[in-house]
Amino acid sequence: MYNGIGLTTPRGTGTSGHVVRNASALKSGQERGVAQSRHSKYSGERSHPRNKPVDKGILEHEQKRQVEIKCLELQDELEEKGLNDGEIGERVDQFRRQLLENINRLDLSGGRGIQAFEVQKLAAAKSKENHRMATALHVEDDYVEGAAFDRELQELKRQKRLLARELDPAATYVKKA
């Protein structure tokens, strides 16, 4: 036993009792599956992963699925009232057309919010939140991390601003939202 680590006696274990360090253990600050070069400030990449793009097809499919659920609920309700199949089909089709026309304005979630398994909805909400934050902080779309320390680039931007003011002195500088 070495500093309280290991077996008190190796007898009966089938081992020599020699204690070795765990090379597979993660050190603090490391992430599983991330190369060390990603953490380097000179690697040219951001140290955080970029957000995946939202798959609009999956979101549309989920909306259409919710519409079909609402139609099935209406169909069950009409069947319980005892209406004939032709009239039920007509009403359900009319309701389906109405929902599909207004699909973007409707909240079909039933007031339950976004669940953890709805990855695309979470990504869309996060993307919207990031866009709102960037707009509030006036972050440009072509922003590059660390560009503020590039003196040549800052001088070039300054010259562009001066040229724009010379061409139209009455206009004030307004960032595009």
C-alpha cells in the first residue's frame, strides 16, 4: 500500500500489488473526445463548438404531426357525438386545412414548452436567442473572434467608416439589425 492507495496485501488477488497511475482519467478542464489543439489559443479555431444548423424539415414534420393529432382528437370527439362518417370526414378536413393555413401562427405544443428530447426545437430556440443577443449587443454578422487585436484590420475598418462619412456627411452611422 502506497499513501493509502492500493491493496494492503496482494495475497489472493492474482496481482503483484504494484500501483500504476490511471492514464485514462480526465484532468480538470479537459473534455472527452476533444483534441488538445482545440484548446490552444493559437490553433485558429474557436475553443467552443459551433451550433449545428436547425433542420427545418424536422420542425415542419413535427408541426404537421401536431396538426394530425388535433384532427384525430376532433374526429374522436365527433364520433362520440354520433355523427355519420361523411360529415365527420368533412369537418376534420376543413379543420385540417384551417390549421395548415395558420400553422406558423399557432402554438400546437399544448402549453408544455420545449422538452429535452426535442433537439431541433431547442436548437431553433437557441439560435433565435443568440440572434436576439447579437442584435442587442450590435455584433456584426461577419464578426471574427480576436479581430479587435488585428491593427491592420481595425485601420482598414476605420478608413471605410471615414470614407462613408465623407461621401454622405448628413447620414449618421446606424448599425443594421
